[in-house]
Amino acid sequence: MMTSNDSLDRIAVKFDHANAVANAGLVVTATLADRLGLETVTDATVTIGYRPGRKLATLVDALLAGGDCIDDIAVLHTGATGRVVGHDLVAASTVGTWLRDFTFGHVRQLDHVTETMLTRAWAGGAGPGDGPMFLDMDSTECEVHGYAKQGAGFGH
């Protein structure tokens, strides 16, 4: 409880307990990835590096946790997050080195992994059934500027 003498700039929040889990919501997506066989399919399909499935799973987890660069993989190594995702986490430098070695052919292999994951998810009931499905390929909404925008404040 804060008193009138307390100040917000004096409050420090620290999460350093060994059982603390940052981004605990990853347990849902990690469980789905495990049930669909992401790591196994990637290991069988992608021909670059040792255990590419583990590297891809780490990368996917980092992206789902809000990461937008390789260094953001470090957030997965905090607290007990590694126990939640269900696989051994790979270091950011290892994922970066792996990705830098990719060729166009390796990207096509990842396309095949994506196709397999979607096929398995649809077979498990994740698809729209017989109804139509719509994909919003770019749902990013950001501020726009310029006289040619006719007063628009935000665009897609």
C-alpha cells in the first residue's frame, strides 16, 4: 500500500525468482506446436544445421513473445520460461548463425514445414470446415502522414 510519502519513482519491481515465468501464455502455443510435431517435421524437412526444429521452435516462441529481432530471444531465457515451452531453448547467436546460412532452397523447406503444420491443424479441427475463410495478410495499423492522405490518421 502506498502512503502520501511514497513516490512511484521509488518503486522497483523485480522478477528474479527461479520459478517466475515471463510470457506464461507461451504454454498454449508451445503445446500446440508440440502436438502438431513442429520440431520433428522441421528436423525431417530442413537440411541446414543440427536440430533445426529446436532452432525454429525457439524463434517461433520469441516472435510470439513479441520479439522482433534475434536478440529478443534472450527473453525466453528468463526465469522458468524454458520449462514452459517444452523444448530446450537455443541461444540467440545460434539462431542468428543458422538463419544467416539460409538459401532460397532452405526457405522453401520452411514453406513445406508451414504447409504440413497447417494441414495437421486443419485435420485437427482448426480450419473453417465447409465455410469460407478470410485471411488478413497485413493487419498492421500504423500512423500515416502526408498531405495526400486526405486527413487519414491511421492506415493499414
